[in-house]
Amino acid sequence: MQALPNAKAVLHPRGAPHMIDPEKLIRGAQVVYGEEKFAAEYGNIVPIARDRILVVDDQQEVKLNGREMQCIFTEGHARHHYVLSDPRSRAVFTGDSFGLSYRELDTAKGEFIYPTTTPIHFDPPEAHKAVDRIMALQPTQLFLTHYSRVSELHRLADNMHKRIDDFVRLAERHVNDDERTSSMQTSMYGYFVEELRAHGYSGSIEQVHAIVEIDVTLNTMGLEYWLDHR
């Protein structure tokens, strides 16, 4: 087990070059978000010095301020992705590998969750494997980057598997459409409304659209990239 010096960045091998020289990462994000939104959201991205980076292996354990953590590689959302497992609290910090869950979509039935298929590395079989690897750690709670803690894990894992497949079917249904992007977005908005109604969400269609708008845009981009490069 390796103890981390202060301010040491822990990275998947595929992520390290982009942190040392972030120009390619910046250009890719600007294509996705647009330069203006990227600047507003992320500001000035500066490189990380090579000597501040620890490149880890799959299942490698590191000690962070006395806390033992395990790095688990989870591709499917992105090829450089990994999650951090904290066995002491039976928690996993999932990044985007276990989808998104907005607190304003919680109902009496619990949390609502769905995959993020943003460009350019969405890989359905690997996305399923990522969910299974996380659940194999037998966590009692997950901490999602977007947003925060969820705990009904077996139900949420089933929802993730279902919705990965649902998104794939949605994309394939529109693969040959003349206006593919807009038709996929329309179908995805409709999908969210239907799924949220079944989940007991009582907000208006306009509220659903406002909450998921950025994800519909990015997920469609990622699904279209997958359709064209699978």
C-alpha cells in the first residue's frame, strides 16, 4: 500500500497525460460544451506537475491521510475512469460510472438514477461491467459526482442496467433518421418524462425538461458518437 504525500494526484494511466498537458482535454471539452460555457464552468485549466502524479494500477490500494482506499478501474463512461472504494465505511466514490441522480427528482419511491453517455467513450458492455464491479464491492452507500449520496443500491443498479440498454435501443431506433440529433433528443425527453412519471415525480413536463436538458444534449452527443464509431 502506498501512502500519498500531500497534494498528490491519483490518476488512471490513461488520464495522466491529459493532466500533465491538458490542451487536448480542453479542446475536447470545448467541442462538447462550447468555448463560452466551458470558460464559465471551468475557467483556466492548469497542468499538474509530473512529480505530483501517482499513476495507479487496477485494484491498487493507497493510503490517504491514514485512510485506506482502493482504486477500481471502471471503463464504459470513459476509458480513463476509476472509482475509489472505502472499505471502512463500505462506500464507493463513483465519479460518473454509476450515473447521475438529482435530488430534486427524489420521490417517495426513492432516488432516480440514469447513465451518463457523454462523448466520446461510451461503451455499453463496459458500462454494465462498471456497475457490476462497483456492486461486487458490497457497498452500502455510493457517492456520485452528480450528486451526492445514494443508498438503495440494488434497485439503483437494476435501474442502471435497464437504462443503459434503454439508451442503446433509443439510439439504434434513430440511427438512420435524417434529423437524427433532434429526433433522438425528442425521444430522450419523452423517455425521461415517462420514467419519472412511473417513479412518482409530480413536476411538470417543463420542469423535467429544465432538469435534464444538459444531459439530454450531452447524452445524445455521446450516443451519436457511439453509433458512428462502434
